[in-house]
Amino acid sequence: MLKDSRLLFKLWLKNPRSIGAVAVSGPELAAAMARQIPKQLDGYVVELGGGTGSVTRAILAAGVAPDRLIVIERDPMLHKHLVERFPGVRILLGDALHLPSLLRRHNVAPVAAIVSSLPLLSLKKSIQLRIGAQAFAVLEPGAPFIQFTYGLFSPLPRNRLGIVGEVEERVLQNLPPASVWRYVRPAGQLARSHGRSKLDHAA
């Protein structure tokens, strides 16, 4: 974990705007996120923002098969680190803003859960909305979007996305303390695209 923290800090010094957090997610937080993944999976688990792999490790430890896990990381150095650390997992170099086209390109469907470590509260509201729209465009109805945050408020705009969500766990052992949110799209409700076609075309 110390080695991972050093790597993350090194990348942050190089480009602070591209790295959302200097601290690596602790094992308790990573395990809390993995616990929110449905036990009976009929599809893939997609992890957004693999970072140094602490959450990836917890997802695998929770019983998700390596060939059912897709990790997306946009930083080339972290992508290389993850590929070396998890040889049995598909690690894709890409951006969550282009999630539908990225997954289509790699024939990833259906998606049974998304686990996100993206620093959503540090992003512009418009970017939060676009990432949320992209995520729920690929999730199966009722499939969860799992997100941790250090903040006090919902990392996703629930009303604007037409989703429901709440804090499932608070991890006080983590430094800093964190909350794990779980969001779903209500049954029978269509995903709100908010420019989905435009984003896909740009991907």
C-alpha cells in the first residue's frame, strides 16, 4: 500500500489535475465497495478509475471472476501498472465520458454493476452529469452504480439523472473517512442521455 501511495503521489506531482486523490483507498473502503456488488452476476462488473488497484483487488477477493471484471483507467502509467498487477483482468485505457463506445469496442455487455472511484465531487456539475448519463446508458435496469466519496453530499445529481441512491456504508477507518453510495435506475424508467449521442460521436 505504501508503494502504491508513492506512485499515486508521484503522478499527482506530475499532473495534479489528472489525479483525483493522493491517498490510496484503504482496504476497509475497498471491501465496503465490493460488498455492494450483487452476488448473482449476469454480466460484467466495470470499474471506473482503477488507480493503483486497491478496489480491483477487493472486487476479485469478493468473488468476481477475473474474466468478468473490466477496469477502465485513463492515465497511461496507472494503466500499465494495473496491466502488470492483474494479468487476468481486462484493463482498458480510456475515459468514463465515452463509456458506451469504449465498451462496445471491446464487446463488453451486459453490465451488471459499475464500481467507481472517480473524484466526482471535484468535477464540474456538467461533467458529473455526463459521467452519470454514460454509466446508466450501459447498466442493465436495476443494476447498481457504486461510488465512494469523502464529501457530505451525493456525488451524482440524482433528480437530473432520474435515479435513486443513498449511502450504504460509512467507512470511518479510512483516512479520510468515506461514504459508499449505491445508485440504481428505477424499473421501467429510461436512461436520460443528456447528450449521449454527441459524446459517443466524439469518442
